[in-house]
Amino acid sequence: MSTHTWQVWAMYVVLAVSLSEEQALKQVCPSCDATQSCNCSSMGLDFIPSGLTDKITLLDLARNRIKHIRAHDLQQAVNLRTLLLQSNKISSIDEDSFVSLGKLELLDLSNNRLAHLSPRWFDHLVSLQHLHIHGNCYSDLGESSPFSSLRNLSSLHLGNPRFSTIRQGNFEGITLLDQLWIEGSNLSVYEPGSLKSIKKINHMIISIRRVDLFSAIVRDLLHSAIWLEIREIAFNIAEEMQLLSVLSLSFAKKISFKQVLLTDATVPGIVTILEKVPRLVEVEMKDCRLLGTGRWDLEIQANQSQSLRVLTIEKLSIEEFYLFTDLQAVLDLVSLFTKITVENTKVFLVPCRLSKQLLSLEYLDLSANLLGDQSLEHSACPGGWPLLKTLNLSQNSLSDFKMTAKSLSHLRNLILLDISQNNFGEIPDVCEWPANLKYLNLSRTQIPKLTACIPSTLEVLDISANNLKEFNLHLPFLKELYLAKNQLKALPDAASIPNLVALSIRGNKLNSFSKEELESFKKMELLDASANNFICSCEFLSFIQHQAGIGQMLVGWPEGYICDSPLAVRGAQVGAVHLSLMECHQSLVVSLICAVFFVVILVLVAIGYKYHAVWYMRMTWAWLRAKRKPKRAPPKDICYDAFVSYSENDSNWVENVMVQELEQACPPFRLCLHKRDFVPGKWIVDNIIDSIEKSHKTLFVLSEHFVQSEWCKYELDFSHFRLFDENNDAAILILLEPIQSQAIPKRFCKLRKIMNTKTYLEWPREEEQQEMFWENLKVALKS
């Protein structure tokens, strides 16, 4: 097949595709999907792309290089719900830029370069619910409120390292918020009453460093903040606790401390204040630091809170944790706690006296700590945790399975126990467990074989990822069994677990199971046996579809295994299977189909490679796109004075002589060079077309090397119909060396005609004539 035939065929295929409005948009933002969501993030865009339609509901322009939002950029996107512009270089926004976005619900302008906020931006955003403007350069919110028109605002995130001032009236118009986040690490001025206009804030996040300003803010939030979250502040001076005492008047139900610094000097004061908060139910500390060893200078006042019930501590850093005292000072404060979490905090012991004081505790999470067998025995001493129902000891240092069970055996109310991700290994034949234990998690505990040590009272057992080869326990009350990621080759014996409702045995080594095995699970509602080694056969599929008593079965085949059956889809309903003759002989059919498909693909690849089919198709597509575009680019899209087309062999003269002369002129000319200005990773033909369209002129540096260069020919090709067909003077020809017009390829007949009929500039070798050459070239570029 000739090259010409391939070209004709490719052009026919491309022309048969109609370019709809949505396809035109995808040329600008190629990641628009069927839900009208356009992901244009991280594309190196300098402007909001053109061609936006009223069908788009989500536009993601994050992490680009956009500096300015123009009034007409978003004019057509009237149905936009989400607009993401974070992490650009936006320093200015036209006041009418968002005037058509009456349906917008989320606007993210965070991490840009906005030096001020204009109320006019938000005047027409009547549906806006979420606004993120943090991480910019503004030092204040203005003299009035920029948010007064946002009646439906639900969450607001503002502030930055330069943010220094909050004035009265800055939040006028806002009465209810689900979340308000103020980043004010360098806040220096807060006018009292500034936040009082907000009547209710479900979640108030304050990131601030000055205790006096924090106190003033809290005073305005006493009756409005339901959940108060305090970030990045240091409470290290006892005298500052007097300023913090206003917190005891708050009506907050939850108070969180994140990335906060505490010391032995301030802990007593903070605890005393929190105990006085009248409606406080939960205290949370995450990623905080405590400098000290628990030897507090002041005695904590034992005014036990009548409302505080939940304490959460995660990743509390105590540099000298091995010297920490036994918390005797707080013994009288904890008897009413019902839920305590102390996670990833290097806890190696809970003093027995403290355990005995936790009289109301029902939930205890000590995961990801350093508890060992001996320390657990001391922590869970007789009389400790009397009402405990849920205990999480996962990711600790437990290794003696029998000792762990015995240490907890006196907890008569314990129902749920998680001791996963410990290193137990071999387990004994007999163990002593809490009498009412119903849920036990033993996943990832290095247990090679199960014994009667597992309590028979269980209703839920998770023994996943333990390298088990068999399961033969008798658990008469068991309802859920999780055996994923083991080495089992057969289903458990149904007679030993008669009440089983759900079984997960995915990721094992099952290759089949009989109809009798399935029928024995009379109460089974869910069986997940996916990711095993099932043999896809007609007989196996036949009895599975007639299984009894199982509402849904997940039977997946190994990755890469071909099984032409509805059951091959993980999660398919077994009752929906209808087997055909082809399914019963699918191995032969699949083999034939694969062989034919492989041969066809091989032939097409060979033909395409020989005749460069892919290259011609891409070139034809690029040619058609360029031809469809307007004859002249809008003035707003012109970025360069000239696109320079030259051969690599002439780069020394172009880059070191011409570029220096023109770009350092007064005023300077902005030139587009392929080495410097082409977008990395973009197809070179698209770069050529875009650069020519965005340039006022196209400057050809002609030489013998130029007419021999393949890429120079392509640049001539695309400029041929974009420039010469317009019969204008957009092309400037420079003869770097004498060249005959006949050396220009014959298909560029108009270019040859221009060389024969119009004046072009010729580079003079004499220095005294070069100044006149530059003057003429600059005049041509300005015309």
C-alpha cells in the first residue's frame, strides 16, 4: 500500500468524526469526562482556558501558572458548581470575574498571591457554601466584610503567614457556619467583637501563637463555638493561664489541641480550666508535645467535671517518657470517663491505681504503644476497668497469648477485643478468657495453627493474614468469620460453625468446593471467596449457580485468568448465572479467539510500522485542527512578537546574535524559540501550531540547512495556510546566506512566489551595513 493511499485513508477517518462542542473543549482541557467535570490541573496553563461551556459543573485548574482572572474567562460557565484554582500565581482578579457563577458551591483560591480581598468578587455567589482563601498574601480582610453577600456560606478557611489584623465588621453578614478556620500564626491585632456576629460555629479552628489574642478570640466565641480546635500555640508559661481562664466560660462541647506545646508548668492550669467548662463532653490532643515528666509544680484542683466523658490522645510526644510519673495527680478526675483513646504515645504501663479509678470506662484504645505481657498484667489488674466493653491493644509488644487472655479474664463486661498486629506465634491448647467475649481480632499475629484456646463464645472472629492451612474449630455461636490471606485449600467444616452468616476466605488457595459443602452452610448470606485458585469449568459453575442458602457469593478468578462467565466478575449474584454451550467449552473458544486476535494485531502493527500510519494520522489530525481554527488569533491570545523558525545548524547566529539584538532592544521584542518556549512533554507539532498562533509575526531564517531540515519543513507547512493564505505580511524572511527560491520545496508555491515578488531581508557580512539590517527588521516586526 502506497504512502499516498495511507494519507487519503487517514484523512477520511478524521474527517468522519464530527467535532462537537464538548470535543472542542477537550482540545483545550483534554481531561473532561462524561459527568462534565474538567481536570485541567498541573498543565502549565498561564490563563483560564477558553471554550468553557454552560455544561461544565466542575473545573479543576489547580497547580498551574495562572496570574490573572479576567472578567470574561468564566462568563459562559453558568452551571459551574466547583471551581478549584489553588496553588497558582493569581495576584489579581477582575471584579466581575465571578458574576455569572450564581450556582457555584465551592471556590478554592488558596495558596496564591492575592494581596487584598474585594467584596465585589463574591457579590453574585449566592449559592457558595465553601470558600478557601488561605495561603495568600493579604495582611487583613479590608475595612468591611468581604463575605457579607455569602448568605449560604458553610465553611470558610482564611489566613496566611502575613495575616496580621482582624477588624470589627470583617465577618458581618455571616450568622451560621459549619466550619471556620483562621490561620493567624503572625496575627498581631484583633479587635474585640470581630467574631461576635457569628451566632453559631459547629467547628472553629484557630491556628495562632499569641495567648492574649487567643483569649480575646475565645471571649467572642463563648456561646457560638460547639467544637473548638486550637492549633500551633505554645502554653509554656504558668502566668499565661490567667488569660486562658476565659475558656472555662465556653459552651463548647468538644475542645481539641493539635500541634500544641505543653509543659509541667501549664498542664495543671489547663486541666483545671477544662474541668470547669460547663458543657464539655470531649477533649482531644493530637500531635502535641509535652515538656516535662509529670511532676507538676501546681496541684490540680479536683473539681471533677460532670459532663466530660471522652478523652482522645494521639501521637503525644513526651521526650522523657521513660521518666514520666504515675499520674497520681489525676486519679480523682477520671472516674466518670466512658471512652479513652491513647494511641501511638509510647505507653508502656497503665498504673493499677489509675485503672481502678476508671469506674465508668466502657471503651479503651491503647493501640500502637509499647505494652508488653507483664505491663498488661499490671495495667489490667483485678478491680481495674470494671465496666469495660471494648478494648483495643493492637500494634503493641504482646507475645504470650495465654498470659494476655488470663490478664483480661476478669473483665466480665468485655465484649470486643482487638489484639491484632502483635507477635504471638504458637498458641496453647487451653486459655482463660472473659466470659462474655463476642468479638476477637487476631489478624496479623503470626499464628500458624488454631487450637481450642480460641474462646467458644465468639460471634465474630478475624484471623486474617496468619498463614493458616486449616480451620477446624468448634464455635457454635460464630456468625462472622474472616480468613482472608491465609493458605487454606478447603472451606471450614460447616458442622462446627452452624450459625455462620458471613464468611470471607478471599486470597487463599481454594481451587474448588462441592455442592454439599455449600449446602451445609444453611444460614450463610454472604461468601467472599474471591482471589483464590478456582478452576473455571462448566461443572463447577453449574453447581455454584444452584447453591442453596447463600444470598450472595463472591467467586473471583485469579488475576490474569480468563473465564467467560458472569461469575468471573467479583460480586456477581450467583442466581443470575445462565450457562451456555460456549461457557462449557470456553477453553477452546478462548484459545482460538486469542490466537486470531493476536495474528490480526500483529499484521496491523507490521503494516502500520512499515508505512508510518500512526505518524500520518497524527499529522493529518494536527493539520485539520489548525485549518479549522480562525484565520487570526484574538489579540488577547498574542504572547510573542515573533515565532522564529530556524535550523539547528544556524542556532549560533539566531541565539547569540539576533536574540541578543532584539530582546535587548528598547523596547524589547519577545521572541518564541523552540528550545526555550516549547511546553515540555507536549507533541512537537502542537507546540509549533500553538507558537505560530500566539505570535504576531513568523520569522523564517532561511539557509541551505533550513531547506534540508525536516522540522523546518513542518513549520513552513503549518504557517503556509495560516499565514500566506491570508495574503498578509505576517511572514518575515531573512536570508542568512544566498539561496535560490527553487531550493524551497515545490509544494510551498506561494512561499516561492513571495520570494520572487516581495522584498526579503538579507544578512550583510559587512559590519557597517548590519545596523541598517537591524533597523529594517525592527520596523518589519512592529508593522
